[in-house]
Amino acid sequence: METEPARIIQGRCPEALMQLADDSIDLIVTSPPYADRRASTYGGTPPEQYVAWFLPIADQLHRVLKPTGSFILNIKESAVKGERHTYVLELILALRKREQRPWLWTEELVWHKRNCYPGKWPNRFRDSWERLLQFNKQRGYYRNPEFSGASAEGNQEDEQEDEINNGLDGNVLQLATECGNAGHSAAFPEELPAWFIERLTRPSALVLDPFAGSGTTLLAALRLGRNSVGVEPQDKYCQVIRQRLEGETRRLL
């Protein structure tokens, strides 16, 4: 069967992910709703329930990801009763300890929001950064040698530092937040998924965003010559994604 350049599955994870074949995805780049955030859009998940909510989704992501693929998770903590909740740290540990589908926590990068509005909350500073967590099924994941100067697979320890520092300030990715958010309440900048797509996939690879939102990951994949699939439960955002992809397809013709 010929792969569609961009496919949208309307539904909720993990059920919608069951439509995808085992070991079919080269790269997953996504930013799920953070705990107690986007309640009007996606219902919101309390911090204490976040790990239990996400683990069945992670199991499906593990199933569909190729052994040489990578999973990039954009996520941040929330504050509860005046202190930072630990659900992100708990999630990392839970993913590593998953009995049937364990993940390797390969790398952590920081997305520094260059245009973050300055200020602070009553007892803490305003966040100007978010986590970019990289997970893999095995140590030998694919890296584009054009960007790393290393072999495509093998992931030797002495090659790792070269890859991390290519285009970064240490392990900090400096990108402005998305101001024109395509009508979505939590769109990230296209440069963010594009950075990982270029470095962690071959041309014509298949990229997945299981929380597609306004389709930024799919749009970045299209512009870089990759195929993509996105999962989105809300019809209005599925329509936004289709419109953005159709407009870009016409432009590329």
C-alpha cells in the first residue's frame, strides 16, 4: 500500500493509535496536554492521574515506533499548591520501568522560549523553558549523518556530544513561541518539530504526532519531504490541519 503524504486520524489516544501498524513510525514528535491544562479543549488531566493516563498511550507509541526510531516528548511541570508537581519526573521513571514496553531515556533538551513574557508568580519565577525528552526503544537509533557527522546507526558514546551540540547552545534549543497559533490554544513553533525531523529521519520517513492539534508537526514534515500521520479528536482542529496541509501542498506544486 502506498503511504499517504499526510494522514489524519480523528479520535483519541490510545484507541486511535491502534489503527497504525507495528514498527511503522520513524519519529514521534508531540506535545500532549499538560496536567490540568487545556481543559476546555481536551478535558484536562489532574497531575496525580497524569502518569496513569499517559502510560497506555506510551505503550501504543512503543508498539508503532520502529526499533531505530525516536520519540520526542515536549512537556512541562505545573505548580500545585505553591510547589512544582513531580508528574513529569514520575512519568520518566514509569516509562523506563514499563515491564512489557520499556523506554530508554536517551536525552533531555531544553526549549528556551526567547520571547517569553517576563515576570513571576507570587512565589516563583515565570517559566521561560520547557522540556524536550527523547526516548528510544534501543541505543542504536537513526541519526542523520548530514547533521551529526556520525554513522546513521550505532549511537556510540563518543559521537553523542557532536550530535547534541550541532545547532544548539549546549543542549538548549532557542526558539520563540508561536504567536500566530492557527486557532489552537497550545501550538508550538514549526521550527521545533522540524529540528528533530531533519536530524532523526531520512527523506520519505513517516512522522507521527499523536496530539496533532493544529497540525504543526505534519506541516513541518510535509515541507521537509517526509510523510506524516496525526491523531486529533476534535473535528474543528482536523479541519484546520487539512486546510493548512492543502494550502502548503498547493504552494509546493
